[in-house]
Amino acid sequence: MASPNSSVVAGLTALNQGDYRQAIAQLEAAYQTPSDPTTLVKVQMGLVIAYKSVGDERAIALCETLIQHRDPQIQAWALRHYKELKRSIEPSKPITEAQQNTVQLSKPLIGHAKRLKKLQRLPKINLLPLWLLQAGCAIAFFWLICELLRLFMRVTNDLLVNLPYLEPIQLFYRDPTQFVLVTLLLLFGFSPWLLDGLLRFDNLQPLSLDTLATYSPEARQLLERYYQRQNWRSPQLKLLPISVPLAFTYGNLPRNARLVVTQGLLEQLAANEIATIYATQLGHITHKDVAVMSLVMVVTQLPYVVYSQISRWGNKIPYSYLQFIAGVIANFAYVVWYLLCIPAIWLSQVRIYYSDRLATEITGNPNGLTRALLKIARGISTDIRQQQSTSWLLESWQLLIPLNRTQALTLSGCQTTSDFESVLAWDCYNPYRYWFNLLQTHPLVGDRLQRLARIAQSWRLEPELALLKNHITPSTSFRSTFFLQIAPFLGIILGFMFGCLTWLMGGVGIWLRAPQIAWMYGDWSLILGSLPIGFSIGTFIRLNAFFPDIKVSSLASVELGEFLANTNTLPLDSKPTRIHGKLLGRYGISNWLAQDLILQSNTRLIRLHHQALLTLLPRFFNNQARAIEKMIGQDIATTGWCRRGATLWLDLDTWRTPSSAGRSEHQILSAVLACAAAIWGTYIILRGEPF
């Protein structure tokens, strides 16, 4: 007869592997056998999770028993599960919208495809590309900071020179390179503690291994085993007590790396799924990309904190002129934050592929990681619904979290396995998908999960999602549509080629001794000026196709599920549509650039692109022009162009409520930018200088 301890181990192992029937059989056998109090509690907690996963009401009785336990952490754990079970098993009782979301998240997301029972090694991969990318990211980040600082110093002194009674700042005439280098080295050295300080405003707390074990015994075992094998110090675990499911890691060395998770992640993911997310964070530490990303986070947090704090303060100011100044400063800081994030985008994408691979190797659970990522996506979209906007933390830490908000919004309408498979097919099979993801902070979700499915298949496991189907080769017309899509960027390339041609003609003129054309040889202004002119021509060529006429009389709502399922869709293949819903987003000066406008329809959340730049000043002084800000939280009817690229969004054309209406001017902005580019290019050629 098996000993109680062997039944406990077998039961908990089966629980972590998602084999709930086997877990129940083993743990029930251990529950009937006398054992020490600590083991008994582990058995009871394991049975609660197993019963809950299969919909067995006996979980409620066990929770009632554990609520009487003397340990407050166990009491809290049991009470939380008890409330969730009562809500899910007794749906006839009226519950709030927030409770409904919790019930939905507590249910299994799609399925429980198997995992390896015995770990297997994956073929070794070359880490050199990742390390080279880290070096390139650091160099580009350093260069960008230097250039932005030089621009600020030059513009400031030029302004002071032209103002009466003021003198330029002599320090601003010096080269800032050494200052930037020393500052970055100091920030790099203190990055773990600086980021700790920032997160304390969100109530960052320590997370003990014992507490983690109450949610995922496998995660605790994984961390202890991995840290011991790598000869690292004990893991520094942190907890953010917020409901959105997130996880990220920062630090400059393995011994001071912080592994941070949120309360929402611990509550919304299954035990084995929590372990896979921790495994991805171990991948970032192992591959050392956490050091570079921590430095980027420290630097980028400064302008973002300026943006968030001044926005909050400015929205409370009763004086319009002070509010205007606060708005300009806040949104300028937001633009700086956005620019500083750009050098780290490719590293942020690529490092995730490596960490996912390591996570599957040390857990043997690619399907568990797939489920975890999809639950995180659903949890992010749920949080946006509940908060009525994107939280500051979710946006400012987007380089480190497992998924970004735009990906979560695209998946917000998915409820079944087939829904996820149809929406994610674009990420797997569209031949130009990587081009449209160049400026995204994360890799394509479908492409990422497809790689996990291949690993599962190589281990003879059935993948969680069917993302390994054959796909039909796109037609020639599809390729021509892609070239029209990228016409402005092709115009830049053709402009460069034209500039080089003028150099060649100038060289021929020198050879023929024809001064009329010989002057063109070596004139850089011809090349520099041709670039914006080429962009302008390409933009005008694409303009009408990108914004087709919207006939309001015959306009209907687009079936977004079918639209997203088309793997040959490009942003140029827009669908003029009418959508009704509730407008979500930040209020006031924090949304002057329309950075957080989301339409909540009956089925999903949709990002809105609203043109605000041309009307920045009128929006502030004209109440009618500022109406869209005042409609946050209200029902709204919109028309626009629905587009599918790496994510889903709606280019807003018109919006209407019972009391007001307005229009977004995307076409006008595109035409103005094209004209400005042409004028700038012509100026460069005529004056022989770029500025």
C-alpha cells in the first residue's frame, strides 16, 4: 500500500500537470490517511483546486474548513476561493459586473492539453544574436539620449539668444556625451533600487516562497531548483496588489533581480500556468537581457512620471492658461517617453522568443504557457473595462510585461478555442505580418503561440491551439496591395535612389566638362531633400485608397470576427463601418494626443485613432471642439475605417451622441504632412541644408 506522502506527491504532481481526475484520486486517498497538520493542509488546498477545476461542489465544504484555520494567509486563500466558488456554482444570485468578470476568469479558458511527464531537452540555440541585439540596443539608446539632449540644449540657447535681457547658458555649448555616459552608468548600477522606489507608489510588497506555494507549489519548486542549479542567491519575489494579471523582472545582476507578479496573475491563472510565467522571467535573467531593459526602464520612467503626475495635477487646475501650460509639458514628456522606448523595441520582441523557449524546456509545459498568455490577455482587457481606461502602470511598463494592451484589445472578443485560432491565424500566415509588427513592443501573439505549438508537437503533445495548418500562397493582387500600403516608405527609397542618380549625372557632367550638371556631384542636399519629397509623393498616391469614401446611407456594422479571421487582410483593406458602444479612456490633458481612446462595443474593445494634433489649440479653447474628451464614459455612435495589422483599430471619421457630434480629420492630416514634407525637401535642395 502506498504511503500517505507518496500519494500527496503524486496528487500534487498530477495537479500541476492539469490531470485533475488523477489528482483527486491520489489526494482523496491521502486525505483519508492520518498525517501531520502541514501535510493535511496541503492536501485540502490541492483538493480545493482540483474540485474547483472540474466543477465539484465539494470544494466549497473544504474551503469552509480551511477558513477556520489559525494561519491568516490560509484563511485569506480559502475565503477568496470560497467566494469564487459560491458565485460560479450559484449563478442565480445577483452579482455585480466586477464579480461576473471574476467568475469568468476563474473558469477554464479553453482547454487543458497535456504536458510532458518527464522533462526533455530542446536542441541548443545560438544566443549570439540576442547578445548582439542587446549591445545594439544599448548603443542606440545612448546615441538617442545624446541627440535629444543636444537638440534641447541648442534650441534652448537659440531661444535665449533671440530674447531680450537673457543670455545663453554656456554649459549648453559643451558636448554632453561624457555626462550622459556617466549618468547612465550610475542609473544602471542603482536601477533595481530606483525601480523599487517607483513601484512603492503602487504598493509593492515582498512575496514569500511560502505564500507563492499556496497558489502554485510548482512555481516554488521551480524557483528553488533553478536558483540552486545556477548558484544564485535566493529569489527576490515581489507582489503588486492589483487585479490586472502581469509579471515582469528587473535588475542588473541575477543576485539582485526582482521577479514581480500581481495579485491578479496569482488569482486568475492555474498553478501550473503561474509556474510557466515565472519560468519566462527566469529566461530573462539567464539571458542577461534584464540588465539592458532595466536601464531603459529607469530612464523612460522619468518622462512618463512627469506626464502622469502633471496630467493629474493639471486636470484639477481651475485656471485655463495654467492648465494649457500643464498640458503642453505633460504631452511633450509623453512624446519624449515614446521616443526613448523605440531603441528597445526589437530587443523587447526578440528576448521573449528566447524566454518562452527556456520556459517550455524547464517546465515541459508549452500548452500551459499558451493558456497563461491567453488568460493574461483576457485579464488585461477585463481590467481596462473595469478601470474605464488604460492604467498608468500597464502603459509605462509595457516593455517588460508578457503582453501589451493593444494585443489584449485585439483578443478581447475571443471566448472559445476557435475564436482564438481564427483571430491569431493572421499572426501566423500573413506573409507581411513581421513588417507590420516592426514598431510593436511585443512579438505577434499568434506567431509566438505557433512556436509553442511546434515544440508541443515535437514532444508528441497535442497543441493547445491548432495553429499549424497549411496556408494558401497569396495572389499577385495581394502583393500589389502591399506595395501600395507601403507607398510612403517606398517613396523614401526611390527618393534616395533619385538623389544618387543626380550624383551620377553630376559625375558625368564633370567627365564631359559640363558645369550645368557637374555641380550636382557630391551635393548632399539633393539626397537629403529627395527623401521627404519621395515620402510626400508616396503619401499622396496612397491617400485615396487608404481613406475610401464612406457612404453613410448604406453603411453597416462589420462582422469583426470574420474580418479578423481573414489572413490576407492589410491595413489598406479597410472596412468602412458604423459601431456603437461606450467610449473609454483617460480624461483631460492626459489624452490630448488621443493616446488612450477605446470603444467598448457589445462584443469587444476596439482601439480608436482620433486626429487631435491639428486641433490641439482649438480643442483647449473651444468647448465644442473638446466634446470628445467630455464623452469619456458615455455611449457613442462612430463611423470610420476598421483596419487589421499587427493589431485591430478603428480610424475614426465621425462620432455622435444625442447631444453632440464631431469629425476626426485623418485625411486632412495626411495631406498636410505630405505637403509639409514636400516643402521641407524643396527647402533643403534650394538652401543646401537640412534645417
